[in-house]
Amino acid sequence: MAPYASVEGARQLPTQHITIRVPWHDRGWDGCVCDDPLGNTSCLILRRIGEEKQDAVEVRRSGQRLDQIASDAPGDLPPCVGERASFMAPFALTRSITHPYSSIYPDTHSHYLPTLLQQPSYTAACVPFRWMLREEVEGDVGLAERLKLGWIPEQEPDIRNPNGTPANTAWLQERGNQLALLDTFFSAVTPGDSLCFFYAKRTPLSEQSRRVIIGVGRVSSVGEAVEYRRKDDAGMRCVLWERNVGHSIRPGFADGFLFPYREALALAEEEGVAPEDLVAFAPDDHFDEYSYGSELLSQDGAVASLLVCASSLRRIQTRIEGPWDQALAWIDTELNRIWRARGAFPGLGSAIAAFGYEWGFQHGTLLAYEIQLKLEREGGNDPWGCLDSITEDPAKLGGSLAGMLTSGFRSGWQELPRKRRALLRLLARCALTEDQALRIYDKTERSAAGINLTDEDVLGNPYLLYEQDRSSLDPISFAIVDRGMFSDVPGDANREDSALDDPADQRRVRALTVRLLEEAASEGHALLPRSWLILRAREEPLHPPCPLGESVLDTTEPSFGGVVGCSTTGADEPAYQLDRLVTCRTIIRKEVNGRRRGRPHGTPQRWREVVDKTLGDANPDGEEERRREEKAAALEQLFRSRLSVLVGPAGTGKTTVLKMLCSLLPRDEVLLLAPTGKARVRLEEQTERRGSGQTLAQFLMRYRRYRADTRAYFPFAKAERCADYRTVIVDECSMLTEEQLAALFDALHNVERFVLVGDPHQLPPIGTGRPFADIVRNYEPAGVDTRFPRCDGGYAELTIPSRQRGRGRPDVLLATQFAGRAMDPGVDAVLDNNADDGDGALRLVQWNHPQDLVDKLLAEMIRLLELDGADDEVGFEESLGGNRFADLPHAFFRNEYGDHTGAAAKADGWQILSPIRAGSVGVDWLNRMIQDRFRSAVRERAEAGGWTRKVPQPIGPQSILYGDKVINVVNSRRRDVWPKPEGEAYVANGDIGIVVGQYKGRKAKYKGLPWKIEVEFAGQRGYKYGFSRAEFGDEGNNPLELAYALTVHRTQGSEFTDTLVVLTNPCWLLSRELLYTALTRHRKRLVVLHQGPLATYRSFSSDQHSEVARRMTNLFSAPTPKETAVGSDARFLEDGLIHRTENGDLVRSKSEVIIADKLYSRGIDYAYEQPLRLPSGRVRYPDFTITDYAMGITFYWEHLGLLNDPGYRARWKRKRAEYTAAGIRPWQRGDDAEHVLIETQDGPEGGIDSVEVARLIDEVIAG
């Protein structure tokens, strides 16, 4: 037992484990400054580090020992020291801690002196922040009441601001209150028995927001509390919250281990593999226990965490050398011990709380603690017998808790029916929270949660707890239930409540199948082939394992009804799909196929006249004539079809065609929808229908098909359907999941015309499926690539960019390379960086190291934003909508009012994009660098002391300032908004804006200094949304982040006037769709800053790097996954979305497949898109290169697909002229040229003449 709970008011808790948050560190937390402090941006997620990190100092001190720095210049110690970044230091460290309030609140805290904290080697100074938060301690459900601690509110000081107003402090201040909580917390941490789990909130290993386990060891010591020194020992006493916890992890890994994450990053750098595949993520069902700096981890949480660690180490064993057998053996030993410590009923406290709810008893967890301590003292192991004894005679419990066992509670327990008692025993077997247990046990709460189960149902199949609770805000996990069913506790013979002794029990197999399918759905798969499901099951961190096989699934399938649907792949392999996705598939297929067969709308229009009226009657040239012809054909398809798709890259005029369509329809019969707020605003503006659009969430919430708290979309047949609109237009459909589209179709009635708009070559949605891409593929006419216009049967594709974005512009050509179609002959010149710059539309800038990137990025920003130099802060602020005033060194930011344009009008003026968040080229570092470079004058004003400050102090881990560009990252309803909107004040995830307040001018009506920031969002101009400092911290999601640089995923659905795209290679996150999306976010100018030669990114244009093709869906046909090699890894792609030759090569078109297969069938070796360096030094990529060494001839085969397009034809002529100049001549009979060019082309109706291909091969190459 730990030597705590000695202070009056504290309580002894049973032994638990401890989680300890540490920042990411690139040297293994060894007590030195990072080797690359600028490259470590993951640590900036912690507010202290984000606010206090001194980049220049850390760069100067990089790699140096912290104890030496503390001795030489304590002011140079990095702030990460206070966040336990040195927990693996093999030396002691002493640092001085100053009370944070000593200078802020002098009346109550100025008597505290700096106090030394001595940290021994291999120690972490742990702070359990949640236990120091007043809101967590106070109240009927606070820690003090739930654990009956001696917390005395009256001892807390009356803290005042310097102006005499009450200070809004969130933390405990007085020593006695602090120790009552801290000593209680550390009483559960027992040296020798408790394990310590080190974790990080953000790492460069993954873009996910899950906690990452860094290492695990045994607690070896727990230090005493250290009290702040005081002047003359006067005034209120207070202790440091830090408590030293020693651990057993050492370099030899004899008693604990660290994960080899630095080696995983190196592997990703060398081979391009995803490092997150090797990461041990903290169990999601114990997320709260991996929060708040340090927290107690239950025995069940320790079991779950060790199982995850073992699973990760087994994956690591196959890729990285190390003592992993030893670490796995250590885990196995600890698992055996902790299973026993966990006991059979880890959820006893929650079960008692659920029972006691109706009796007004709120101390179920405390009662369970007391029962456990009583059993430990008396050597018993039957908590239920102990509970029976206590309810009969509360005096046996002793203490104040005995008096809380009311007669109602006691009689209720004694009279509890056998089945209800059995249900409680079952719930106690699972480590449920009190809310979860109440939701199941209490029949009223169960019904309100939509869980249609009886007690008998739950007792008959405990896994229904997981299956039926999946849609809750805090769902019961499969793992929680599974550990309850297989507790592995010696002597636990009384299992009448949950008799499971078969690892392949059908109930378990079915629930595991559901969990794996849910996981797959979150990754984008709508279904899984049986073999994939089996492999996933065998990698699950379960005890005992559940290694599914063919026979087990065959016998279990009959029980899948109503939960899992059974289907097949295109190769007739059994496949499985969540029942709700079967419903979504049915709804989407019925709507799409039914409407495609429907009669077209009548009322023929003069489509070309509508186009000319909208665009003006200028005499169109050849390109403009084709542009208008294409739009007229598209408009006809949209108007006449019951359901149509309008596709095309950005800048081709999709919303212009929608504007034309809307002009033909009654205004009140048209519904405009988009998945995001910014896309909705753009759709309204470009169709000139301001105020008539809605986001998908806004619309579906009204019809009960969207839950804001869980962000879930779903069909709901019993809910009301909307019949108010005849035409429904949905923009940015590539972002829609299958659930979203099915919910939309399900919510609408009597719609005559659906128009789905988007670009199927962009990133697929975050969630299940790729419904828009599947519908487009279903509608796409045969031979579409060679047709003009590409419009038929409800399909309308725009291919010709606007006059400002001509099709031959290099930025357009560069993007089309990653569109998954045949290569344009002009792309090679762009990759070679010698294409016409298109009036500055594209700039290609190569960088080679991070500082080189910084220098070149700043130079490009100065050019693009027309700044006077790198110190032109006011010019920079003007680019963000700021207003210059006289010669002041800063601009003023205002929201829109009257005729005054607000700052948010320029929020989409320019944007930096990067595929990654972490690292020295990720968005975190880029945002920090730009703010440091261009906002220093505002920072000085924000950090100024005294009463003259006119702007808020920096807020949040990123130190957000007045005038910063920010993005909202949390969907939320807001109360603090001015002026008050007529409807709901709601800010959506992804909304971009400018901080326009607070600014305290002479007319300000509030008292005191500015205390919050106010943001005007681009989609809600004229409104200021307030965000207080209390909303930002180390836990939860901070509502705002800096947005000078954004990840590519964040910008999907957005457009900016100019973009600067930062590319790094190798980068495991890169995909074809990501690059395409990044290269199509601009309207005017694109700057690509690429690491290394641009040509190295060409490989990502292949099908093997397609995220869309990796997803398994079955909306209209069964999927057929095909394995392909990507570097050292294997990847499965949907066969219907790739072009695969008989030789296994992935090519770009069906015509190229025919050519390759004809060559292969004749035994002729070929190289696909092999680089060819011409005498001019330029590099070109022929489709096929065939070298006949016997004859001394090399053939270069180019297949042409769009010769009906004048621009394409002209670009091919230029490329052919380059070949000719290099001595590569078109084939002619009798010519004995050493280098021969072979040309083929698609026919007028699309496709290639395979007979002609065979003849050419036989006559020219084989002959």
C-alpha cells in the first residue's frame, strides 16, 4: 500500500496504475535538448511549451544535457522540462519553480518564493491536473463528495484582480485542500505494484488525435509533497503540484521498455511506410485515464494497455531489431499479475452506483473502494457477500460511509430480484463508467437511449451491450465487454451471469465482426472480404485470442441477422457488411438506379441561349466556342435528368452551370446543400442565391437524421421527410460518405431533380465509402475520355477551364497528372520545369532542407503578397484584411458593418498547404514561423503589462493574436456572438476567419482589459464570435488553430485566390488524390515548393497510390481487390478502378492495357513510362519503351487519346518535334532508324483498335 492518505481529509485508495503525459522528444527523453528543436513541433500541442518555447535558445542548446544548462544558465532550460521531457535522464536535475500567481495576484500570492524541485534520475514529476480543478472537485458529483474527502471551500482565498474585481481562477490554492486531493491520488500509486504508462498527446508518427503510448515501466518510488517557500513563513501555505514518481525503465529493458519510435520514423523516411502501423495507441475505452497530465489507470485499463503494447511489439518485431522478445515476456508476466489484481468485477462501483441511483445513493465507486480494501485486510475475495453483509449491518463498514446507506438502499438491495441482481453482477464484470452502467441497468434510461433490450436479452448475450450501445456519445466498447467475459481470474467459478468459456463463442465472434467492420468503415471500407476480416481478427489485442477461420464464420453466419449482412466479392469470396451500411446501400442504389431509368423532364430549352445570356454575347473564339458548347450540353443534362452528376476540376465553371440551372427554376423550389459551411457560402454566392443554402448537417438535423453530439448521419424511416423542394443541388459531393448520402435521400420526398456536383478525383470522404465516385463511375458513358462534349445520360463533365484558367496552363496540366486519367503530352514539360509559366499561374520552386524551404517560402510570399520585404508586417496584415492607419507599425482589423468590408473578406485570399502537420515542414511549424516573422509588433502589444493593453493577450498553445488567421476545428453552437443572428449561432469545423477583436478603443463599453478573442468567419461576415481563454488548454480540443498553413485535408471543399503548396518526399501520407486536391485549391496562382526534383512525385500519379481505389465498396457492383506492390509493402486495390496488365503493371488507360498485353503475349519486354533524357537535357516519359538489343533499335510508343482537342493536339505536336530533334523518328517502312517513334490513338467513339495494335507489333517490332 502506498504511504499516503496521511493528511487529514485525504483517503486511502486501492492500488491502481498511473499514466504520465510527456511531450514528443527526438532523443528518447534522455535529459538533453532535442537534436532538432525546430523540427519537433509535436510538443507544441502542450500549452506551456507552445507559449514559452524559445526557438533560438533551443537551437543553440540542441543536444546539450539539461543538468548542465540548469547549472550554467537556468533561464535557458526549455519549457518541456516542466512537462516531464527528461523522464529517461540518467542523472538528477534540480529546477526552480515560481508560483504562477505570485506576480499576477500580489495581494494573495506575492509571498511565495521560487522553490527548488529536485528530480532524481529516471523520474517524472507528475501533476494530476484534474484533481486540482475546482470544477472537478466541487459539487454533488465532484471528487470531494464522491470520495468523501476533507475539502473545505472556505479555506480557499478570495483572489482579486489588481482592479479589485474577482479573479476567475480554476485551481485549488490552499495547502490543506491541495493535499487532501493529491495525497488521495498518490495513495493509489504503490511502488513495486503500480505500473506507469508514459504517453504523448501528439507525435510525428500519426495524424490521428489518439494518445500514443511511449513506454511502460514499474513505479519504483513516489516522492513527498514539496511546499512553496514563503517570505517570513507568512500567508497562506501552498504546495507544488508536482510529485516525483520514479520508474524502472532502463536502457536494457529489464523491467519495462520504450517503443522504438525514432527507428519507426527512420523506416518511414527510408521506405515510405506508414509509421502509425507500428504505434501503440492508448485504448480508446480508457481515453479519460490518458488525460490531464497524470491520471490513475484502473487495473482493467492496465490490462487493456498491455494488450495493445504486446500487439504493437509483435508488429515491430517484423520490421525493427531490438529486445522485443524480452519486452513481450515482461508484458506477459505483468498481465498475469494484473489480471489477478483486476479481479472478476472491475465495474463493481459503477454497478452499485447504477443500482443506487433511484435511492439517491451517489457513492458507488467509494463503496466499491471500501469493499476492496476490506477484502484485502480480511483476506476475502467475495465482494458480493461483503456487500450483502454491509447492507444488513452498515456498522461493519465503519466510517462516514456507513451512515449513507439509507434504509431504502439497504432494503432495495435485500429485496432485489434474482435477474436484476444477475444483471448487476454482469455489469460489474465490465469496467463500465457510472453513466454507462446506469444507461443499461435503469430501464427508463435504457429506453431513452434507444436500446431496445430486456434484462433477459443482456443476460443471454452480454455482447449486446456493445452492439446496441454503439451510437451513444460514450459507447460501451467491445474490449470492455470482452475482458468482462474472459476475466482470467483464478477462483472465479461463479459465472452464472455470463457463462462464456469458449473463445470462439458465436456471440463473441459476431460482436468482434461488428467491431472490425466498424473499424473498417472508419477507414473508408463499406465491406470486408472474409480473408481480410480473419487477418484483422488475428491481430486484435484480445485475451484469449479470437483467431477466426472459415469454419468458425460458417457456423456463426446464421446469427448475423440484423447486425451484419453477408455478400460476396467479385471473385465470389464471402464478404461482410454492417447492417446499417446494407440499408444505406439499398437506399442509394434504389434512388440512383430508379432515377436513371426515369423519364427525362420535358420543356426543352434553348440551352445555348441560356449560356450566352449568362456569359455575355461576345464573339467566341474556337476555345470559347467549345467552352460554351460544353456548358450548354451539361445544362441540358442537369435540367432533363431525374438525377445527374456534374463533374470537373476546379475552375471549369461547375457553379456557373448551376447558376444557369437555377435561373430556369422557381427560387423557392430549389434547395442548395453542401457538406461544409464554407462550401455552402461559396455555392450561394456563385449561384447568386445568398441565404438559400444549408449545410448537410443543418438540413438533416431538422429531419432527425443527424446527431450533433456524435456527428452521426443515418437514415431514419420513422422520421418526417421533407417535401418542400423539387430540385436539390448538392455541391462538393466527393466529401460525402455513404451514410450522409443515404440520410439525404431518405430525408427528401417528391424531389424531381437531384444534381450531385463535385470532382471525383479529389480526396475521398473521411468516413465510409466513396459514393460520389461510385455514382460517377456508374453514370460515365463508354469511351468518355475521347468524347466531346462529355455529356450523356445524366452525366455532365466540364473539361475546359475558364478563360483565366486555360486548359494549356501549366498549373492545370500539373494537376491533371494526378487525376487518374491518361497523361497529357504537355505534362512532361511541366515536370521538367520548362513549360510556359502561363502568366505566372504556376511557379515551381525546389528546396532541399528545412532552412532552404523557409528562405524560399518567405521569398515567394513577399512576391505573391507584394510585400516590401520580410519585415513588412503591415503589408502582411493588409493581405489578411487589416487596414493601415498612418505610420503605425500594425493594422486594424474590423468585422463587416454597413459599407465597410470586414477582414474575413480576405480570409481566402492566400493559403499555404502541406500534407503533414508535424515536423519542420508541417503546418504547425509553418504557422509558428509565419506568426513569429510577421506578427511581432502585435505580440509586443498583446504581452504588454499595465492598463494600456488594447488587444487580448496571446491565447492557447499557439498564442493566437489579434489579427491572426484562424480555423475553427470543433462544431459548436455559440452564445457569444455579436450581432445576434436571426437563426442559430453555429460555427462549423473547417470555418476560416480572422481575429478582429477584442480591440479596446475609446468607445469600448466593457470594463477592464480585453480578455477574449473575437473572430469574423468568412462564411458569416459581419458577425463576431467570442472565444475565451478558458476554452483553450492541454485537454480536449482547442476550438481554434492558426490557419496561415493548413493540411491538404483541411482545405478540401475550399478555394483560395493563391496557394503555396509545400511538398515533402518521402512522405507516407502522400497519395494521388491528396496531390490532386492540393494542386486544385487555387483560383489564380499556384506556387509549388517541392523537396527534391518535381519529377520524383510523378510516381504518385499511378493507381497504386490511389486512396479511392483502396476502398472496398459495393454500391453498384461487388468489389474485386487485387494485390499490388508499393515499395516494400503490399496493397490491395479495387480492380474496377485500376488498369492492370497481364504482367501485373498498373497503367493509365484501357488502351494502354491492350498495348501492354499484346506486347506481353508476344514475349516482348517493355518498360512503362521509363524516363528518357533528350540531348537537350530535358526528360520525357514515353508510354512504352521497347529495346531490341539484337537489332540495335529502341522503340518509343506513345498512345494518344484526345486528338479531337486542339490544345491537346498542339501539345503533342510540340512533344513530337522534341522527339524528332533528338533523332527519334516516326516509324516508316524501310527506315533503318536507331530510335523509332510508334504512335497510336483512340478512335472517335473511344478505345483503341486492338487488331491494328497487333499488326503494328508484328510488323514494326517483332518483324
